[in-house]
Amino acid sequence: MIEIAAEPQPILVDLARTGLIIIDMQRDFLEPGGFGETLGNDVGRLAAAVGPCQAILAAARGAGLLVVHTREGHRPDLSDAPKAKVERGDPSLRIGAPGPMGRILIRGEAGHEIIADLAPAPGEPVIDKPGKGAFYQTDLELMLRNRGIDTLLVCGVTTEVCVNTTVREANDRGYRCVVLGDCCASYFSEFHEYGLKMIKAQGGIFGWVSDSASAIAAIS
Ligand code: C5J
């Protein structure tokens, strides 16, 4: 067992039962011309998380942890995209509309890919999810259960949307989530701050919050 410095208190983890999950570090969210920008966001705000994610990814691979990547996106025929999700925003910029990186938020398109700096290594599972949470309509839970995982180090974007949704889903399923704050980012600095605060408040109501340096020091 090793201890990771975290809030609201340090957490003891068994590395054999710990996985790293990197949520939606996709071109569609981090690069100009993708889904994030079509929603009116300054995508450059997410760049701060890339370096810390690279560092924890290297450490997790070195420590032999399970590494899982996720991508938000839909089938080309949009059959898995709820009407209520698609019909938001400017019709020419909606999910499925053509953009500079291919159709927006569609599987198989360039924008749907994980950014090159965090490309999955051969053998690392990539979970394609139609929703914000990584457990909804995916086989993530089965994969974690089969490997005996009980604790997740959580990174990715955006803090208050897909990271928070996934942490809440995981918490309800009995997983312990340690969110690495500097490995997450939001288009809104206040949402990032409060997204982390909501996780660790009330004695860690959804989980723990730590950072890449503390996690790397513990697992290396
Ligand atoms: C959003 C995500 N923000 N990955 N998706 O729509 O957080």
C-alpha cells in the first residue's frame, strides 16, 4: 500500500488495484475548430492540463498501472446521440456538422482523436462514450471489475462536465476517485476551482483531490 497526499485527507492505495483514467483529451475539446470552440469556448484554456497529464501518464505506465482513455463522441449516423443533445446551439455548428477537423464530435473523424501528446499506447483501452459520464452506455465498469480495480486516478477535461460526471458515477459504483487537479482543466476557471471543491467537500463526498506531483511521488 502507498499513500497519496490528497484532500480532504491522504489516501492509501494498492497499486495493483489502481487505474489511471484520462478523460476526453480529444482534439475536439483542445484544438481550434472542434466541439469545444463551436460552443463559444476559448480552447487554449485546456492546454495547461496537457503537461501534467503527460507526466502522470509516463509514471503510471512505468508503475504498470492500468491506463484507460476515454473519448466523447457519436456514431456517424447519430443514432446514439439524443435529439436534445444535438439540437443545441447554432445548427451549422452542431454535433455531426462538418468542421475543419471533420464532422463535429463524430467517431472516426480527426477531431474525435485523442491529442498526439497523450496518444494511447498499444493495449491501453479506449472507451468511446456517447455521454458525459464514462460509465454510461460503456463497458468501463466491467473492465475495471475484471481487473480488480477499486481506485481511479482521474485526469482530463472538462473538470465540471465529463470529469465530474464520471467521478460521480464511479463514486456511486463504489470506486474511490483521486482527481489530479492540475491534470484537469475547464474553459471556465471558476468552474474548474469549484468542480474540484465539490469533489473533496463534506469529507470527500465524491472523492479526493490531489495533483500530479503528489501522485507521481507516491507511485514512482
Ligand atoms: C463537454 C467534456 N464539456 N468532455 N465534454 O461537453 O467535458
